[in-house]
Amino acid sequence: MATLEFTFRTGKVTIDLERCRECVTHDCVDACAKFGATLFRLEDGLPVLVFTAEESGRRCIEDLACELYCRDNGNRGLKISLDMFGLDEYRQKARL
């Protein structure tokens, strides 16, 4: 599976480019331009980063709009994974 990935302060964006090939809306790109930091552009029908992965991670404002728009209007190829800071410590204290 071909993917595009970058990490940001509290998580990671992963885009399944095979799903993007079949997408007709590319709403993730539009959502990032409208609500975020314009991190993506379309190139040959696929989203690509405007900046390096490292720079994109610093510029990302973590609004999550790209994932929501992809899920609701696109082909469900973009996933955001968020770290659960403090979860291990909480479980240890709560003995879960």
C-alpha cells in the first residue's frame, strides 16, 4: 500500500494513496486549504505535501478537518492517529 505520512505535535496523518486514486472530490485538500494550513496540493490526481514532512508537521494546526471531509465526502483514505498522552500513567494509577 502506497502511503503519504507525516507526524505533527500530537499525532500522525496517514493517507492511503490507493484510495485517493479512486477519489473524485479530494476534499481533504480543500479542507486543509479552507480550515487548516494548506499543507496539500493535487499532483496527478493525488495529494502531495506542499512542504517537507517535517515542516508540514510543524505547520499543521491540528484542526482535523482533512480527516472529517475525507470521511464524509471523499474516499475515506485519510486517517489521523492521536497520541493519548498520560494514558499509561492513568491506567497504572487506576490499575486497569
